[in-house]
Amino acid sequence: MKKFEAFRSRIVPLPINNVDTDQIIPARFLKTTSMEGLADQLFFDWRYQEDGSPKPDFILNQDRVKGASVLLAGDNFGCGSSREHAPWALTQFGFRAVISTSFADIFKQNSLKNALLPVVVTPEVQASLFAAVEADPAAEVAVDLAAQTLALPGGGSVEFRVDPFSRHCLLEGIDELGYILQQEAAIGAYEARRPHSIDTLAQVS
Amino acid sequence: MSRTIIEKLWDSHVVYEQAGAPSLIFIDLHLVHEVTSPQAFQGLRDRGLRVRRPDLTFATADHSIPTHDRSLPILDPIARKQLEALEANCREFGVPCEGIHGPRQGIVHVIGPELGLTQPGMTVVCGDSHTATHGAFGALAFGIGTSEVMHVLASQCLLQRKSKTYEVRVDGVLKPGVTAKDIILALISRIGVGGGTGHVFEYRGSAIRALSMEERMTVCNMSIEGGARAGLVAPDDATFQYLAGRPYAPTGAAWDAAVAQWKQLPTDEGAAFDKSIAIDADALEPMITYGTNPGQGVPITQPVPDPSSIGDPMERESVEKALRYMGLEGGKPLLGRPVDVVFIGSCTNSRISDLRAAAAVLKGRKVSPNVRVMVVPGSQAVKRQAYDEGLPEVFRAAGCEWREPGCSMCIAMNGDQLAPGQYGVSTSNRNFEGRQGKGGRTFLASPLTAAATAIAGHVADVRKLQ
């Protein structure tokens, strides 16, 4: 994984609450056995007409957000299905952070493992960002994970919190599995004292 | 100190803790299916790793599997490739797998319990958000992403932060026509789809105790629709009775020892929860959703909300957007609205008791000629049991389709789906836009409401059925 570095970006506003992962990437695209090639399927049913042409009024189809890597969402972003295809599609499209007042638990964990930063802000900051991008589509934020600050378009900045472990892994580009496998001694000791419960390999009637 | 069952389960599974890092917890059962595992197996291959505990891992094919006659070829080449990949990956890594022709194949959350793989006191994970189903047994069960599937395959462990606890107390007695599905839809309509975020539900109270194991599974199944990754019911005699004699359940002295252990699990007297809600079972009515998330539900006799009466602008916008997608008008009832499809199935409501309930309504009646009714059993075992009881004949005589086990139209990956603009009453768990087919419109409800609607041809109250 690449190290997560500070960046500035314009903002893609998506003022909808409870955006579920079925909208982020519809289930019919989950038949793939790969994790690549999902950018075109991001928000597919909101993004494209029946004939495959882009819907001009959907935000991702507008020129003003080209190259933007911050999504500004309504409350409870990423609810529903556990599909990790959602953060895969978002990052492959070019997003590096999503700003919301809250994230669904599974989506948040999946995002942190894929260098997509969930930035939790207060409802007031969320509202001010929606207002700022409405007033000036070129408004930018700066995301600094090391400092855990979000610099706002009108000047000033707010702090956000990312748990220290995920932050460390993102900043250093560390894969969590490496850390888990380092705990081999503890895992072995747990297994040794753990009571036997099931054996799926056993022949059963 | 008094502890909740949630804390007992957590404490007994902590493998390693280090300041500044999440806890490493052990996973007792890892269930695997075709959709969220191929990239995880590839990750193992790329890193030269093996599956650490194939004996605690079990796979089946459910999401993209067709529900037509299984002797026919799979027409969708991408689905076929994914199903073949599951079986090939399981062979390569030594994981037991009930593939497309497996005699124990079925929806992963149906077969885990029915095989006795799911047991009280366990941690259970699966790359599927409805893993909370297994919480019905007093297990800490939750959905994970594909990276975490790889972590568990490689280490049998998961990095986790401890969740907060949320007591959902349901006391009283359900009235006729009101089911477990209505309990959970009522809860979610009250707390919203984000209400349980960061929490694990413990469902308690006399109405929960009175539920069968299959009904408890229906309740726990939809915990994630209220934002909680897990939801559970403490084990009791109903749990032990259900498990006894199941293929993977312990036997003899091991059974007695296990039951003695399981009896220690229930929440201690005086243990505190971070959050609490009480629901009066006596006051519940059959529930139905009108919108595009499972929290947008109402008692079936009530009108859908009028957006102009909602103060919060973003919330008003959400309801307006949902009603626009659904083609509904605020303030009007759903009762009497024509539907095109009725789906009885999914990990929420495809078990034998669900099929019995639907069949009892449909027996001797005909479904409306305007409605396509699909009945999809949750597993091969459910299907066999249904045959033993003559249920397929009941469904077919009424004019329903009786299909092969799988997730089917709950997730609409396998060709079973709503056409754009169609309305469906579904016993599944999600009414998100396009969930059951692009442009399709879903009303979530119980098997009783689904069966009554199938007969009437429009949204119907089973209590009013002539």
C-alpha cells in the first residue's frame, strides 16, 4: 500500500443521507472475481441512463468535479451490504476521502483498509461545506491525516479523528495482515487453550 | 462485575491486545460464499499463505447461483466463473464446500444453523452483512469485508474494536398476524438505519423469549439494517433443543459440557447497556416498508408519511427522493396498491417455518393472475423438508413458482429480479433502489403479508383475508 499523504482537492457534493453500498456499486457487478475495473461501475444506476449514456444532472458526470478526490456525503454513508467493492470502486474512480457526519461500521473498516479516508465532521461543518461548494464549485479542502485536520474553503480548519492504529497503517502504507501475522505466538497460545468446538472437516452424517 | 452477554463473548475471544491498536480476536466459525471470497483467496495466493484453520471454515454457493433446475447449465458466464472459482479455491485451500450440486447447499445463514455449525458462545464471521443472523444462538456474529475475509483465512483472527451495547427489550405478546419480521421492521423504523451504528444489539424480553429459533434468526438477521453489525439473543432451552442432534453439534459428554458452558452466557443481573429501547409487542401491527431503506416502514394500516410534515430539510429530501423512486404519494396508504411480484425467500425468511406460514395462507387459494409469486427455499435441507410436508404442491396449486435454494431476488444477482418500475412485496431484508432489479420497487414485509398480497394482487393485510 502507498503511504497516505496530505492533499488538496475540490469537493464532490452528494447531499443524500443513508447512501447504501448497493448505490455505490450495484450487486449485479459483484459477479467479478477481480478487484479491478470497478471505476466505471461506481454509482452506476445514478450515473447512467438506460441506454448507457451519462445522466447530465448527476454530479459525477459534471465537468466541474473532474479530478476531485473528496466526496462530501449526507449522514450515515455506506450503510447496507458489506461489499468491499464499494471502497474499491470509489478509490479506482479517484476518491481518497469521504466527508460525512457518520459512516456505517463495515464500510468504514473496509475504507480504512483501502486508503479511502472516512472523515467525520459535525453537522455544522458538513452544512458549511455543502454551502461553500454550492456558492463556489471550485471550493477546495485540504486533508491532512498526520495532523488530523481538514482545512476548510473559507479559511480555518477543523480536526477529525481516525483511530491511531488505522492512521499509523495509512500513513506508513502498512497492510494490517502483516501486523496480525506477527502475533503468531499469541494466536498459537489462544488456540492451545481454546476448547474444541467444531470441526467442519469431520465426516458427519 | 456484571457483564452483558456481548461483553462475555468479547472477553473470551481476545487473543492479543496492545495499547493504541484494536484487539485481536479469535474467530470460531468462518463462513464463506462465492461473491466476497475470490479476491481474498487471491490475496493468500499472492502472499504465499495458507488457510490457517480449514476445520473452522465452511463455504457454500448462494448469491449468484441460479434458482432454476440445477441440472441445466448456468447461462451467465460471469456467474458460472465465480461459482467455479469458489469450488476451485476451496479445493486448493482445503476448505469444505457445498457447491452448486452440494446436498447441503443453501444460503450461508440458513445452512450454518441447520448443520449445527453455529453454536452459542462462538464468534462467527462471513463476508456478508447478514451474518448477524447467527446471533440468534447467542453467538457474536457479524459481517466483514473481503480484506477481513483474507485476514481470517490467513490467521483465524480479526482486528476489532469493541462495540457498545444496545438493549432491545421487547415485552408482551404478539397478536395474530404479527410476526418476528414485524418486530425487527418496527425497531428499524423507530431507530433508523443508522440508529445502531457502533453497537451490538441484545434482543431481550418476554416476546423475544417466546420466539422460535427460526424467528429469532429473522430478528437478528436484520440487525445490520438498523446499523448494528451484530445482534443476538442469549441462549436458552429453545436454543439447546434446536441444536441437539444437528450434524456438527456436540454429542454425549461433550454436549453436556457445552450446555453447561452455554448456560453461563446470558447477561448478568444488573449489567448495564450503553443504550436501550423498549418495544411493546402487544401494540405491534404487521409492518411494511414504503421507501428505499429498511427504516422507512409503517404499520400496514397507516399511510406513508407526508414529506411536507417533516421538519428537517435533509430528512424531508430523503423521503421525497424515496417516494419519487417508489412512485408513491405521501399521506396515502399502501393497502390496496397493486403489485407485480411477490418474493418469499432470503436469509431473513426462507426457513421451513416461513414456508409453512406462507403455505397456510395460500392453501386452497389462488394467487392473483396479475402477480408472479416466487417461493425460494433457503437450503436443500429446507427444500427436502418442504417436500416431506407437501408444501411445494400447495404453492404450485396456488399458482406460485417453487424454485431451487439461493439468495435469488433478495440481491437479484442471478437473473431473478424485478423489471424496471415493477412493484414487489418481498420477505427479504433490503428495499434499496435497484436492490431487487434496476428500477424495481420493493415493499419489505413478513411471509404472511407476502402471501396475503399474492392472493389479493395488491398490498393486503393478512388479518383481513376472507
